Amino acid sequence: MQIDDLFNILHNSLESQNNGKKISLKDMANSLGISMRTYQDWKLGRAKPQAAITVMKMLGQLDDEEIIRTVRKINKLED
């Protein structure tokens, strides 16, 4: 899997969860606390954050319920 595939899948999933409403690169970048240029580079595969693929591979080794628990724990750390 390439990094742009990863970010496109995640971006599309978030739009789907939002009843198909498009999410701009700017809005997504703001929600992630990064610049729009950085997010755009990730989404187009021009820049590759080193940890992204590793994190996804690690999550992929978990069963569905543990993925949900883990992601919720991570989201709580942001609060």
C-alpha cells in the first residue's frame, strides 16, 4: 500500500461517514492540526510520513473490536 492510497481511503471513509458530503483538504488539515499543503502532499503521495504505514500495519494486526478500543484510547489522549 502506498501512502497516498492510505490517506485517500481514510479521507473517503470520513466523507462517507459524513453522508457523502465532501470534506475539503483545508478542513481536513485543520481537523488534524496540520497545514493544508502537508495534507495535500500526503494525499498525493509527494510526502510520506514515516509512521503512517507502520501504524496502519499495526492496527491491521488487531481484530475489529480491539481496533475500535485502541482508536478510542488514542482519541481520548487528544482531549
